[in-house]
Amino acid sequence: MVIPGEQALAERGLRLTPQRMMILEAIEARDDHFSAEEIYAQVRQRYSHMNLSTVYRTLEILEQAGLVTQTDLGDGRVRYHWTEKSRHHHLICQGCGQVIDLEECLLAPLKETLRRDYGFSANIAHVTIFGRCAKCHEV
Amino acid sequence: MVIPGEQALAERGLRLTPQRMMILEAIEARDDHFSAEEIYAQVRQRYSHMNLSTVYRTLEILEQAGLVTQTDLGDGRVRYHWTEKSRHHHLICQGCGQVIDLEECLLAPLKETLRRDYGFSANIAHVTIFGRCAKCHEV
DNA sequence: GTCTATCTGCAAATGACTTGCATTCACTAA
DNA sequence: TTAGTGAATGCAAGTCATTTGCAGATAGAC
Ligand SMILES: [Mn+2]
Ligand SMILES: [Mn+2]
Ligand SMILES: [Zn+2]
Ligand SMILES: [Zn+2]
């Protein structure tokens, strides 16, 4: 069983520990935006000795490798997303909580402007923008 | 002595306490991006009984009133800025730490797109975008 | 002046995340 | 195969900005 994440770890000279393999398996089974705590709980169902610190440390590595991206969905914890599953951004209404998904390309013009005018390579792979949706706008 | 902030408080039916007046005075004397702790320290030089919780609670109120805007400059605490002093955004290089200031209008096209295509009124008054500056790009 | 909901002060709590350190173990080179 | 070794894990404790519960104080209304 070859998991894409395992190859990425090997390429970077990182060790393929059972813990990392279990975390990778858990993450790749998900399509949503997970927190460290959620992955911890998920893996613990099959391996009750999983450690939360290890999850945090592994997620940090995966993020550096570009396998997952972070975003702040406004609930006070970092949420991750498996990069290859879909590239997108979010709008979140501070009135009703509605979450609108945006295509990746929506931020392309901004990214291009920053690169052209400032030589700045913006790290905006997975952004959440807060505001008010049409329904909640009048409030 | 009439401080603009005081009027805004009155208009919202909020009380004009000595603590709030001192915090307003401290904030309006600043042109930079201050944290709650910094305002606390500043006010305490003249009124040693100032309380940190009061500062946090006051800043929350001022933010709701639109008198200050928040941003995350990447140092693990919320930083505020007196709205009327200048409207801008930031680029921060994760390589060398350089901070580039952006004119407010740089995000206008994005804001307009979100409003037109999604009916979404984005709350992006004071944004910090992380990435790599031209010098640090090759790394 | 009186009244009362709002504010403040204080101390304790929160909670996501980090860290120090001893132990274990995945890789590598012989 | 087998040591050898630096990297990774487990655990418990720490961090620290921010929040909160509550009792007492007070701004503003009448
Ligand atoms: Mn997402
Ligand atoms: Mn700013
Ligand atoms: Zn809404
Ligand atoms: Zn740089």
C-alpha cells in the first residue's frame, strides 16, 4: 500500500514511522477541514496510544511539505486540508455562519498584482475571508 | 477636550468611564500597531490602577464601533490600529521579516468581485498577507 | 439624590499549542 | 545482519494571550 504522503516524507529524508503512516491514512480519508484534535481522535480509535503532540508535530511537517494547507475558519483552532483534494478559499458570513467556497483562481489576480508590483510571492493557498452575506448585509 | 472616540461611544449608548477615556487618549496618541498589553502599559504609567481586562474589553468595543481595526502581524497577539489614521494592508516576508505597507485600494478589486459575484460584503479593512519578498524568493 | 444596568477589578480559568527530556526506533553503513 | 546514531515519540509540564465569573463600584437617566 503506497500512500502519496509517504513518498513525500521519504523524499525529504523524513522517517516513515507507524505514527506518521496512521496520521497520513486518517488525513487522506477525509475531505473536510480537520483540526489536530480531530485527527488525534480519529487515529486513536484504532491505535489508542497515539499522542497529541505527535499529531501536532506531524501536521507541521506535512504543512511544510505542502501536503496540507492551513486556514482559520474562525473557531479558534488551526484547520487543515489535504492539498490535492481541492484548492479553494472560503467566505464566512459573520451574521449567519454560512460558508461559501471559492475557486482557487479568485485570488489569482491579487497574487499576480503582488508579484508584479512588489516582487512578493504571496502564500495564499487556502484563505478565509470574513464578512456579511447578501441576506445578512442589512444588519 | 473632545476626543472623537468619546462621541462614538456616546452615540452607541456606551458609558464614558475614566478608564475608557484614558484608553482612548492612549490609542489616539499612537500611529503604530499596538497590542492590548502595550496600551495597558502605556496607560499604567499615568494611572497605575488600570486593569488589563478593561483594556481588552474596551478594545473589543472600539473594534465593534469601527474605531480601530485588527490585524495579525504574526507575533501571536492581536494588533490594533486607529482606523482614521490610515487605511492600509501589509505584506510580511516570512524569510527576512520585512514589512511592506499596501494602499487600501489594493484589495478593492477583490472586494468588488466578491460583492458583485457573491453578494458578499467582505470585512477586509486591515489585512496582513504572508509570503516571500523578492530577495527571499529563491530560498 | 436615587436607582439600576453597565462597568470595573480581581483572581482564576481557558485551551490550543509547545516544549524539555528520557526513551525508543527508523534508517544507514559496515 | 547488526550495530550505531540522530531523529521521533510519549509524557507531563509549561506557555501565554485572552476570557470569564462575580462582587462591588458608578455613569447616566429620571
Ligand atoms: Mn478550505
Ligand atoms: Mn496596519
Ligand atoms: Zn449570512
Ligand atoms: Zn524577505
